[in-house]
Amino acid sequence: MNLFDNTEVAFSLKSDSQLERAYFLFKMIQSEPMVRIGTAVTNFALKAHLPVEGLIRSTVFDHFCGGVTEEDCLPVIENMYTKGKVSSVLDYSVEGKEEEASFDDALQKILKIIRFSEEKISIPYAVFKPTGFGRFALYQKISEGENLTLSEQEEWDKVVARYHAVCKSAAEKDVPILIDAEESWMQAAADNLVEELMETYNKEKAIVFNTIQMYRHDRMAYLKKLHQKAIEKGFHIGMKVVRGAYMEKERERAKQKGYPSPICKDKQTTDDNYNEAITYMVEHDKMALFAGTHNEESSYLLMDLAAKHKITNDDMRLWFGQLYGMSDNISFNLAEKGYNVAKYVPFGPVRDVMPYLIRRAEENTSVAGQTSRELNLITIEKKRRKL
């Protein structure tokens, strides 16, 4: 039997009614028109301040999010850890804020999560998005090599200071920090900054982790170049490797602006690229890998690589990661075998987390096979329970 087909382990934490809700949600997500209509209706209802938060909370929000605050998420986190051996990464999923006050709030939020994580074995990492700490347009301007005005330079200095505050706290408290990747046209500024932080804080081991999205065909070359730099300057590389989250947007912009798309030509090329990256990282020293994947073949490959290179299942340099509410068959079955597994658990006010949830639904609709796989497993488990 395929390890990831064990639905009894996969859904051991879900009650019958939670299983039914999951089935209903993935059935909705499977239909592109339903996702489009649902998104439009939800956006309208929230803008018009209609009383829909309760409905959102009891359906899509509670399935994909841990709660509104960190404290809210604790029962979910403890339940997954004590019963399913699965850890959590608290992901403050408020997107699209542009004011300095919001960036300072986000900084305080992440520092709080680091303190939280230090005390809880069930929360091994902290995480933040680059645009949580600064304006998208500012990253873009730097990425495109444009000169900043005096006030923009001051603004960027504040962004850099926020990164340092978080990484310094992470190093002091020994809580590794994952820094997410975003759109390609702002990513270079974030990459350069994170490399400087790795150089500063990753002398003994990986504390600062960057993220590479392997649907970009240039990322393998980037990883190798970074590796050379790490050898020369004597620091460890921490890397979260994912397939990527902005494919439609990336292709659309490339078409509009008339430049070659940075995205791999098809799914197979992306998969090959992803597998090459995780193989490269396992085969080289002084690298710590957080493999964010919902792909069963990549997960098997990583298990085989770890065995081949005599990396024990509980080695802290190797983690598997999935999103909360998805791919429980991968997370819980890997954890059952003693591997390090963490779920990304998004949280934040319902209204502010909606852009994140909408992106999740759209991604699921566009990834062929992902939703039908979820539905198939839920159906098998429902039948098993009836018997």
C-alpha cells in the first residue's frame, strides 16, 4: 500500500462532521465557476459590511486557518502535535497593507510569535512575508535597479531594520525564521537582503531561511550561485523550497509587458526543477531544507534521499511542510513514520485573511489533480468509517 493512501492516519484528527465539511469545500473548489462566483460574492459582502463573517468563519476559514489570534490557534496546534505528531508554523496571513503602522504591527506580531515558538516545542519555526515589512513598490524599485529618493531610502532602512530585529531575536531564541517568496519583479531586493542576513546569522547553523519558487526556471542557477557564496563566506544556507504561488499573475504580466515569462513551460518541468533543488540540497553540506510540498512523488524522493545520505528522520535540518487544511495524507503519514513535519497554520482577522483564502481556492482550482485527490481520499475515509 502507498504510504500516503492511509486515510485512517491522515484523517485521525477529523470528526465525521469536519470530514463532511472538507468534502463540501473541496467539491466547491473543484468547480472554477463556483470559485469565481464565490470570490466575487464574498468580496462584495465584505466591502458592503454584510454580516457574513460568521458564515465564512464556520466554513472556509475554519478549514484553512487556525484562528483569529495566536492564542486562538493553540487548541489546533496542540491537537495536531499531541495526537498526530505534526508541528505548526504560525503564519500571520494579513496581506496587502501599505502603511508604516501596519509594518510595525507586523513586526511586533512576528516578534511575539518567535517568543511563542521558543516556549512551545510544537511550533518549531516562525515566518513572515517580505511585503509584511515594507511596500511592494519599494521592493520592486530596488529589484529593478532604480535609484531611491531620500525619503524612500529612509523607508528602506526601516524595512532592513525590521528584518534585522526579527532575525536577531530568532538567533537569540534559537527559533529558525522562514521568509516567504513573492512575485518575481520584487524578489531580487528581498533575496539580496536575506542573503546578507544569512551571512550574519547563519554562521553556526541555519536560522534565517529564504524561499525559492521552483516554477521559476532561473531558481536552480540561483541556488547554486548562493551555495558558492556560502562556501566563500562561511555561512549555512536555510531554504524553503516550494513550487510557487503566483503562476497566473506571473504569466499575465510577462505577456502584458512583453518580456519572456519567468515560469517553467509546463508542470513537468516545474516538478523536475523542484526535485533537482531538493536533491542538490540534501547532497551538499551546511544546508537546511524546509520542503514545502503537496506532491507525493517529491515526498518519496526526499525520503529516499534522506535514507541514502544517512539523514535520520528526526534530523532538524530536514522538514516537510504542508498547508493546514490540505494534504493531511502526506503530513500525518510522514509524521507517523517519525519525520519532521510542520503545517503552515494561517491566522488573522477573518476580513484581513480573505485575500489569502481566495488565493488558496484559486490555486487549488488551477492545480490539476490536487482537489480530486483530496476528494478521493475523503470519500475512501468516509466509506471506511461506515464499515
